[in-house]
Amino acid sequence: MDDSRFNTKEAIAIILSVAVAHSLLSIPKSLLADQKSAAILNITFVSLLAIAFSYIIYKLLKSFPGKNILDISEFLGGKKFKIVLGILFLLYFTFSGSILLRNFCECIKVVYFANTKVQFIIAMFIASVIIVCSLNFKSHIKTNYIIMPIVLVSMIFLFISNLKNFSTSRMYPLLGDGFINTFITGTSNIYVFGGLVFLYFLPPLLKEPGKFKKISLISAIVSAIYIIMTISIVLFMFAYFVNINEIMPLFSAARNIEFGAFFQRLESVFLLIWLIVFACYLSIVVMFCLEIFKSISNIKDTRPLVPSFGLLFLAITLIPKNYAISNFLETHIYPYLNIGVDFILSGLILLLANYKLKKQR
């Protein structure tokens, strides 16, 4: 059995890493800006849609055992269509990963390294990703698997520790700006489950392909619980109309934790955990980029390409001139790009491929 393949728990942690990485920056702010007091109700509804969608992905991929969406696209439209789709996914992953990296480093600079150039902080992340991906294909996967339970426990701890600071009155009125905004136009918030995009590439990388259904559903359910918890913390602690521009809302929530004179300033511990998580997330994105490039180019060893992809990510992060531009790209461009690629385009390809397969049979 190929040692580079993932077990069930590692695969679930891979999908969860996307929700965690985005929750540190844009998700709480964007959802509160869009839904206001109805944020919890909306994200609960969207979570049910995401869980249902993950099951649909499983059912559609089940017809093509051991194949990812690029292999399926070749069956549907030929080699050229596979290459075009592969390039599209490469652009999507590099854009989303790079913009999120830029915003995260901007926040780190504001919080702790005010006198350090953001380019230096970005370079440190890129260097770590290049080293990790070059040395061992699975080291970051195992690290991500180890750190994810710590992240979930720390979020529960953050929630419980701030109960005394909560004001549940902020969730009223329950429907916020109305039924249509909460349940109709609010369905676009399904982009917060961007980690589901990895489901399209996991089947040939699993040690136990028969557990793909379990991976799909559990990853969506755990991501939903995590996101609901983060939204609840920010909504109950900060009035959306006052602190919606908070750079890192969860970091601000961590700063409010106090357990006597000897247990204060615990936000440093949270930040350390988040730094590790983000480095793992970035490594995973680079890894999938290499897998996609390998699939459309038929090269056998992608490790020599790791520095090239690292430099590509670095170049893209430096394109926005300031935080305002990169934040705009993350909060206004990424959601629609995510919905278009992850849910509409990919779902349509799987549906058409299943129809073609059924017609051939």
C-alpha cells in the first residue's frame, strides 16, 4: 500500500483545516456583516446544505471509484478538457491560498510585529512550506492531524471561558434583515465550507477508499460545529455594528480570558496554535497544487517543483498594494469564486459525467 496515501482521520483533518484557517480572518466578519443577528441561524441552515452537498459529492464520485475530478473530466470531455480544468483549479488554489496568507500575515504584523515588514513574515511562511513539502510528503499532513484536535478543544475552551462576557440578546431579532436574506440570498454563505473542494481530489489518495462516505459526512459535520461555535463567540461578545472591522475577532475574544493573576494573556497560546494550523493549511494547498500539476502534466516526481510553487505563492501575495485590497479580494472575490468552482462547476461536471456513464451502460 502506498505510504503517501491518507488514512480516514488525516483526510478529515485536511478538509477541516480550510474552515479553521478562514475562521481566523474573514468568516466571522463577513457573516456578521451580511446576516447581523441572524448569523447563527443562517450558518446553521447553510451547514445543513453543506452536509447534504457533501453526501451528493460522495454519491456522484461513487460511480468512478479511485478517480478524482480531473480523471472524471477526462472521461467527460477528453484530455484537453482535463488540462483546462486542472489549470482552473491551480489558479483557484494559488489565488485563495496566497490572498489568505497575505491577510493573515498582515494581521500578525498588526498584533505582534508592528515594526516588521509584512514581506518578511510572508517569506518565513513560504520558506517553511518549501522545506516541509520538499523533505517529506506527509509530515505536514501528520502535523495537521495532530493539531486539529487541539484546535477544536481550544475553541471549546475559548467558548466556555467567555461565557461570562456573552450577551445572548445580540442574536435578536432571530431573522435579522428578514427571511429572504437569511434563507434565500444567505445560501451564498455556503462558501465557508470551501474545504469540501478537497473531496474531489481525495479518492485516489485514500488508504481506505471504502470510507469516503464517512470522510465526506464527518468532515462537513465537524466543520459546521466549529464554524457555528466561532460565529457564536464573536456575535455574543462583540456588537456587530461596533466591532465588525475587528482584524482578528477570535484573537480579541482570547484576550478577554482571565483566570486569576497567574493565567492571563492566553491569546499568545491561541496564536501559536493558529500559526501552526495556518502553516499546515498552506502546505496542504501547495501539496494539492502539485498533485494537480502532476495529473495534467504526467510527471512522476513533483518535489523539484516545490520551490517554484512557493515562489509563485510569494509573488501573488505581494500583488495587493495594501491590506485593504487583499481584504477586499478575500471578502468579495473569493466567496463567489469559491461557489463557482467548488459547488457549481465541479458539481455540474460530476452530474454530466454520471449521466454520460449511465447512458453508455
